[in-house]
Amino acid sequence: MRVRAAGAQDVVIDQMTFLEEDITVVLSALAQLTDDLSVVADSSVKGTVTQTLKNMKLMDAIDLIIKTSGYDWRLKGNVVVVATPDRIASVFDAVEIAVIPVNYRPAAEITSMLDLVIPPERIREDERTRSIIISGTSAEIEVAKALIARLDKPIRQVMVQARVEEIATSKLKDLGIKWEEPTIQLQRNPIGQVIGASVDVLPKLGLLQDEGYSRTVASPELMVEDRATGRILLGDRIPVKMVTTEPDGTRIETWEYFEAGVRLEVTPEIGMDDEITLRLKPEISAVETFTEDNLPWLKTREVETVVRMRSGETAVVGGLLQTQELENMYKIPLLGDIPIMGELFKRTDKDITQTELLIFITVMIVDDSYRTTVRSNGETAVGQ
């Protein structure tokens, strides 16, 4: 046996071997390696130890032997007190109550994970003060605080800018968009969406709008948290009265609302490399007519897809087609109104037009540094 002696915290055991030795004898032998340490064992501490200790600090060796034997210990001054875990807790571990504030996440979300370190019956959340209340030993509370600090982080956000354009199908080639073949200006990703829209697309859209071949249906913007779902509706909520009759003949009137217009649903998910997986569900609807029951007959175009993008990139989602058939009647005044014979002096032309809905989606990660810069610029402007 060789020991490099010093204070109890600094004693290093080069080598010691115990073979079927009583645990109290082993602990006493270890305590004798320094002058400032004593061991007191509870009457419940029994058993033998077979262990070889090499190049180990004295206090680590004591902890190893006690814990592997199923017991626990506390250091009271320079005395190591050993007993069963329950006995140690009841004597030395006073129960404390801690109120821990939560800054970013809902308290209920965090408390559902704290039961890994503290029993659920000793955890409460107070949504009014955004706090978590915990009762436990000082050691348990310290572990809980560390876990809360790891979980209570600001959630990253994504700015989603959308532009919904309805364009005559015959004019898509003017934008450089040809779904049937690759183009220079637009590139396809592995799942079929078009990414990397050329910067000259928007000016071309303006020219098509001037010529009447394109119109901007909507251009919403919204900020969405990572893995949360953002929704926006640009349109109308159509109220419809619903009447039901109870078995006793009582009539009950209620109102239901049908949404018509542009509805956009996005769910971004930021990857480890800041690549954004965007779940996108756009829907365009309009009232075509009303049924005999006075319910709106909605004509809807919608799509649901997933796009992978980098911050600052623009994706284009298309394929939402609509065909309109218009009838125009031309007739000679007076002669065209003569019954039967008037058919000879008038004609009807059918004009069939097809439009496609293109949705340009631009995403940008908004992190803490961006918000700090914006806040600092605002404070500077106010100070000036």
C-alpha cells in the first residue's frame, strides 16, 4: 500500500486492496490515511467489501465503496456519516421550497419534464407569475434549476413572406417558368418544388399585371416560431343561419361561419445546419353560388407540400389551375331581338381562359442578434 498523504481532500491512494473485508473496517482504514477525517457508521450499515483501489483520491474512494454497497453519506464537519439513503435524507436533508421563474417557455411544458429529477407531486406551476414551485432537498432543487436553465431557452423564429399571384397559363413562359423542363432561372429541388427564383421575376410580374395577365391575390407576412404553425386568412367569414328542431318542436337557431378567400398555413422547422423545412398549405376559395339550403358552395384550390430552403431563399409552388369559360353574345340591334329570325343576326363566342396560382415563399431566420440590433437601432434613434 502506497499513499501520497495530505489533507483529506488531497490524499491520493496509489494502491490498496480489500478482500471480503467488513465495510466498517474498510471505512475506518481509509479514514486513518489522514489526520482530519473520522467515520461514523449507522447500525444498519453491514456487509463486506472486495475492492482494489488504484491512483484514486481518498474522498472518491470512500464515495465509491459506500455507494456500491447501497448506502449514502454526508460530511458533517470532518466526520463522514454513513447510513441508508432514507436515514440520511431524514436526518440531514431538510426540505426546501423554491420558486423558479420561467422566461420563455410555458411553465406547464417544463414541469412535464421535471419529474425526471423530482416526483410530480412536489412540482407546481403558477402561470400568472410564470413560475415553477418545487419542494425538495437542496441537492434536488439545484438539479432542477440546472435542468430548467437548459430547457427555458428562447425559441427561434422564422419570418415568412408570401406573394400569391394568379397568372394566365399562356404567360408563364414570360417568367421563365416551364414545369415540363428545367430552366436557367429556376431550379428544382429533389421533391419537385422550384427554388432559387431569379431576381428578375418580380419586375416581370409587374409587366404582366400592367397588361392584365396577372394579379396579386395577396402578399401576407407572418412571424412563426420554430415548429409552430402560423395561419393567416385574407378574405371573408360568411355567416349562415342554421336551424334545428328539437323533438318537442322547439326551433333552435345558430350561426356557422364559412371562410372564403386566401388562407395560408405554414409550419417551419429549423435544422441543425439552419436549413428550414417548411410545411406549406395554401388555399384559395371563393363562393360560387348558394345551395337551396342557403349554404355557400365554395370553389377551392389548395395544395399541401414540404419545401427545404435556406434562410433568404425563395420557393415557388405552383400547379393550382383554374379554367374559366366566358360566353360573349354579339347581335345587330333590333334585328337580333326578333323571335326565331333574330338568331340569324347574332352570334355567341366562347372564351376559355386558364390561370395558375403561383405562391412565392421567402423565409428568413430571425435570431437573437437580429432582434438585439433592431432594438439598439430603435433606442439610438429615440436618443437622437
